[in-house]
Amino acid sequence: MKTSKKSMIILFSILAVIGITIGGCSMHQYQKKQEMIAIATSDEAKKVYEEYLNKEDPYAFTEKGFVHSYQVKQDSLSYNPMGGLMVSLIINDDEEMLVDYNLIEGSDGDYTSAFYGSTPKFWQTRDKYYKKEEK
């Protein structure tokens, strides 16, 4: 009976250590995700997004432009192993119209993007919109 009791105590101790380890890892991942969301939705990051969107659509965020709104696609956030935060924006609530950024923090605390990428639908919409306006 004593051996069985010792075995149960050891088993519960091992399970407790495993549970604490898994819980700690989950909490760490949650904190990292919250940190990424805070960076991606910061005012400094919004400046980078809007600068690029205004470059591609001079009338962005007005009735004349084709870009009316954007939101950070939170489930796409990840750190780039080479540095920076990978961010995708959903344009005009259209999941097929995305713009990608690699946000890098400068020494002054401002952000820049190492690259910009867009889905074909973004370019097609832009081209179609401005071709209509040229006629």
C-alpha cells in the first residue's frame, strides 16, 4: 500500500510540473501575441501603413479613393527571424485585398517597413479604379 501511495504522489508531482510548464508556455505565447498586437496597432505603425496606402492611392480614405479603411489581421502577426514584425492589413473589409508590411523599429522609436507586398486583388482594384478615372 505504501508503494502505491508513493507512486501516486510521484505521478501527481510529475503531472503538476507538466501542467505548470504548459501553462507557463501558454502565458508566454499570450503575452508575446499581446505585444505584437500593441505594436501593430500603435500610432507609429499606423503612420507607416497610411503613408504607403496614400502613395498607392492618392485619394485614400476619401470618397474619391479606392482605399476607404483598413484593419490589422491579428491572426497573421508574427516575428520575422531576420528582424521586424510581419503585419497584414485587410483593406476595405475584404479578406482578399491585403497589404503586407515588415515593421522594423528604428533607434528613434519610429517604425519603417523593410518591404511592402499586396495581393493581386489590391493591384487589380487600383488599376481598374484609376483606368476608369482616366477615361
